Amino acid sequence: MKLSALTLAIISTVTLGFSSTTIAAQHEHDHITVHYEGKAATQHTAQHNQAIAETLNFTDTKAFEQSSKNLIAKFDKATADILRAEFAFISEQTPDSVNPSLYRQAQLNMVPNGLYKVSDGIYQVRGTDLSNLTLIKGKTGWIAYDVLLTKEASKASLSFALKNLPEGSDLPVVAMIYSHSHADHFGGARGIQEMFPNVEVYGSHNITKEIVDENVLAGNAMSRRAAYQYGATLGKHDHGIVDAALGKGLSKGEITYVAPDYTLNGKGKWETIEIDGLEMVFMDASGTEAESEMITYIPSKKALWTGELTYQGMHNIYTLRGAKVRDALKWSKDINEMISAFGGDAEVLFASHSAPVWGNKDINQFLRLQRDNYGLVHNQTLRLANSGVGIQDIGDAIQDTIPETVYKAWHTNGYHGTYSHNAKAVYNKYLGYFDMNPANLNPLPTKLESAKFVEYMGGADAAVKRAMDDFAQGEYRFVATALNKVVMADPSNDTARQLLADTYEQLGYQSEGAGWRNIYLTGAQELRVGIQKGAPKTASADVISEMDMPTLFDFLAVKIDSQQAAKHGLVKMNIITPDTKQVLYIELSNGNLSNNLVDSEQTADANLIINKADVTQILLGKTTLKALLASGKAKITGDKTAFSKIAGSMVEFDPAFEIVPTPKS
């Protein structure tokens, strides 16, 4: 996923220094201020979805069989209420307002409902969160592999498992492993540790740095965009959220993090170690689905853990909330390495999401299709690009390159990633956003361009009239393009606004990708009723505490208003943290804030002396620099105004900036 945007440190600055208005990690998805249901599917959408249904292989139910297999204990009401109860509306009949392929995924993700046996000594709790909690029996206790998104879900899931395990229910959790650096795989860590304080923690290579760094610099924009991708303000019903692609949805509660005692693959791609007497082979897969990621093979059990390199669907090469583009070729090659290394022996494949795959033949078939799907996205995108297909056209063009053997397999479908936006991601990774058409080199800014488009279209009234005619014919994609220009040019044009909302809604109903659906439907909602409460506003204390000083000041540099800062000329400071024995040298110069760790104090205008532990308390909102200075726990020597000049040049980000023009009251 994916969900790392939900672990951001939301840092604010004040005149005398930096402080934080962080909020304990929780989700407010159900706290929507306006009851919003949306409209019905049009006849064109119903016909579109019916036509899609006729191309799908509904007779292939193997994934449902795998998801149902080896149920040990069904959830009690309290455990089911963590997540499943919110999606009780999912039925056997596909509504007109949902793409039938996506609805089939929604049905599949409703199957997980308890504790399941994977193989001898391996169990999973599936259905309490976006990801699975896996328990592997060691010599003296249990190894918990990936520990869900929130402390509350993790603790409840583990408690349920320990009550129902057919073996070792009295054994402790002795080890905890994170497969990669996304929050739905480490966020429940504190729940496990609170139950078993002596648990040893293992993580993928460089995981802490990637967790802290990944979304800090663009954090405000990512959080706002994540609200669209995950439909944070939409209700759960046939006109809203029906599924989260990787699983049913997100648990609610606190996202936590316990830093690993040992990180894996520090010396190379392969590492074999024993954890609680169990030999485990780790392969570094960083740079695929996450910047820090690994997979695991357990030889004694012939069990292959694929992390998030595979699931029952196609993943994101580019995640729509915004992130660095992933490497589709490396992804394909790393799956190929799994096949080469373990394909001859593995008898069960299990992962962070979806149900296991059993049997060597089925495992190899599954892995080859997953491998080839990411390979196809990479290779066919570049074939098309080398043939002159531009970035705007490549999302449609790649659809015609997918062989029937891949298209007919459910687990290659675009529920999280899609062929369209994944192809554009590959194009952008190699060739950038520009397609070399001179018209696209330097277009007008959005609002000015929109005004000229409306003028060229003969005015707003003429454009809206034509859009109404095209809407009636089901030409939603171009209607969205045209009406977006009208509404951008004149946000007060309510007729255009309402028709654009209707258009986005129908496009959402037709979308196979869960993210696409949520983005369209959230756009429609905000056009109609404005920005709603319920967007993710989270900051994990455990994650924030791991932020180092250079990362913090890299983020503060993003907040500098360069024109304001340039008025102060050159400002030089040492930030001295006695508890870590580090000196960070910072310069405000030419409107830019730079920093680097140095061996000793540099010649500067001022020194700020403050413990790193106290900086963490500031970030958590438990104190301020002003209070620390007053108490003597921090001090400034030299020019007392130096830090105020830097802090006074910083801006506050608007966490609810407009994406579509919102109605004015």
C-alpha cells in the first residue's frame, strides 16, 4: 500500500521556533459531516458494466476456495466488528453502480473471516485489517510476521488467535518481523509489544529510514491526495467505498512503530538466519513495492512468504496519492529470482495480503503470471513509447497489448494498480512527463488555460449545452475534460459544477480500480458539498521519534518562503544536540535553508543547544521551544534573533487545499 502517507509528521512552526500540532494516529472515516449517498448509475453505466461482466471468467472460483480453505475459527462479533461489519452490504448481486470486476474483488475480500491454517505451524488472521497477521511457530514461541495497521487491530487479532490456535496457544510471541516499510505492516507493533514486552523485532533493510523519510517532504500534499485515493470521506455503500483492493479496508486506531533490534540483508541481497530456532532465508526486494522490502523462505516448511510482491490483483507501479515511481522491471526480476531459488521446492505461498496458494504447480503458475504481468507493463510501455506513443495515449494503448492468458487471470487485474496509470508511470520513469509535443511544453497555468478554452468553446453556456448532450450519450471521459475547464474558469457556475459531479460519479461507477473509483467519487462529493471532515490526520509518536535532525530540517526547508527568507540575507546556525553528541550546521542563504551534519561547531551567528529527546517532545506537541528556553532545557547563544529569522520565514501548509473547485457558501 501504500499507507505510509498515513504516518506523516505534521509539523508546524511558530515565531520563536518549531513546535508540532501532531494528532494521535487515528482514522475519522466515519465522521462525515454531510450524509452523502450519491446518485444512481445511468443506463449507459449499467450497460457498460454489463458489457464488462460478459468478458469476465466468473467460473474461475479458485481464489474463493483458497480464501475459505483451512478455517480454524470464525470471528466472534467483537472481532468481526473491527472491519467486516462495515461492509455487510456486499451481496451476491453486483449493483449497477460498481464495475463487476471490482465487485468480484469486493466479494473475495469479504471471505476472510477468522483464523486460518496456512501449513504446519503457520497460521493467519485474515479479515481484521487491510493486511494479514501471520503467526509462525518457532522453538519456544510464535513469530508474528507483519502486524497490521493499528495497535488496536493487532492486539485484538492476536488475542483472538491465541484463544483459538490448535497448538501452542499458551506460548508467547518471541519475535516480530516487518516485511516492508508501509504502515499496514508495522503499525500494530506496539500492540504486540504491550502483550509480550520481550519480543525481538526484525525488519527489512533500512526500514526505519524509509518509514520516516518516504512521505515527509511532500507530506501535506500526499495526505490530501490520500484522502481521495482511499475515499476517506466517502461512506461504505454501493455508491461509495466497496473495497480497498488489497483487503476489505483499514482498521481504526493508533499507528505505532517499534524500531527493529536487527535489520536484515544489510550485507547483501541474501541472508539466512535462525529466528527462535527456525531457519529463514531472506531475499532483499527493496525498490519493488516498497523502498525497503524483503521476502522469506522457510526451508523446513517449504513455505514461501512473498511480502507484497504478490497478491490477488495487480499492484501500483505508481501510487495515485503520490510517491516515487516503482521499478516494474526489478519487480518482475525479483519475482523471477523467487521462482529460480524456491520454485522447485515451495509447497505453500503466503503473503501480506490475500489468501495462500497451495501446491508447487499452482505456486509456479501464480508466480509466473505475476512476474509476467509486471514485465508486460514495463516492456510493452517502452515498446509503445519507442514506437512514438505519448504519455497521454499510452494508458489506452497498453490495454491492447495484454495477452488473453494474462487478462483472463483474476489475480493480474487492476484493482490497486491499473494498466493505464502503471503504464504512464513506466513512461514517466524513463522519459519524464513531457511527450515532446511542443504544445505540451509550456501550456498556460490551469485557470488561465481553462478561461481560454471556455472562450474558444463559445462560452460556458455553449460548452455546458454540448456537455449535456454528450453526457446523455454516455461520453463521460470527454465531458469530464470539457466541464473541468468550465468549472475551473468559473467555480460559481453551478450548472456546470453539478453536471461535472454527475460525470465523475458515473466514471467512478465504471472503474475497475478501487483507487480510481474513490478518486472520481470524492471529486464528485467535493464538487457538490465541499471538502468534508474525515480525511486522514495522523502522526505516530513512534514514527516521529525516529526522525533524525537532518530529515527534520530537510522538511523545514520545504516550508521556507524564499522571497521572505531572502530579506534576511545569510543566517548561520549550529544546532547542537548533547544527548546524541551531534552538530547540525544550517544556513539560510539566498532564500534557501540547507543543512549538514558536521564534526564540530562551525563559525555561526548563533548556536541552538537542545537535546534530540526534547526535539521529539516538540514534534509530539508536548512542549515548545519557547518553554524549553524558559526552563533552561534549551538555550540560544550568540544572535538571539537568528532562529526567529528562520522560523519567521516558514509558511503553514493548508491540509485541505482545493483539488476540485468547491462550492462557496
